[in-house]
Amino acid sequence: MVQNARDTAHRFETSATDPRITRTGRFLRRWSIDELPQLWNVLRGEMSFVGPRPTFLEITERYSSEQARRLQMRPGLTGLAQLQGRNLIPWERRISLDISYIENFSLWLDAKILCRTIPLLLRGTGVYGEGGAVKMHDLA
């Protein structure tokens, strides 16, 4: 994105045609290459390979007690919500899938999620939601 992008439009929305996203940024986002720096967070122990995706603090402050359960586990690079459509599914469903992951956590489940994530990355689908937009503020 361009410099100061969060200050020039809605902080929690973006789209495939967002003018704040550079040409290089569009390519990186399409193929999820922009996620690679998060590997550093995994190496530092701040993130896992699998788990609920991290979100903005401003969003987590609006969570209900049930939604806040997704914060019980270290955030991950991929998870059940990514397998079900990434940004094509509503936030409520994503949070529900994250809570389900926490309740059913196992190394076997992690292995299955990692294996199923690879083809999704190669397809590059679900980066943006319905109509090419991502809205992260549609919490109840």
C-alpha cells in the first residue's frame, strides 16, 4: 500500500481496486506473498503456522465474550477460516471457525489444515470478499 494508507481511507476496508494498493502490492496480495514476513513472527514464537488469523486491536475490543475466545490461542498464518473461503465468508463465520479450531486443536488437525492450504495459495482465491471488497468491521 501507499504510505499512510490507513489514514487516507477506511481503516478496516480494502478492495481489489483500492487506489491505496500499489501494482506490486496487488501482485503480492494476490499470491499471499505479503504474508511471508509473518514467518519471522512464527520463528520468534509470536505466531503459529496454524491458528486464528491475527486482527487489529480496534476490532478485538469490540468482540463479545464468545468472540474473544479466539484470542485464547496464538494467531496463525492459516486456519479453518482460510480453508472455507478466506475473505469470502463473513466475520461471524470466520470467528466461529476459529473457535471451533481452538476447541478441536490437535497436531493432526494442524497437519490437515497446512496440507489443504497449499492448493488454496496456488489458486489465489478468496483474497478479497464478495464484490472484490474486504470489510473487517461487520461484527455483531
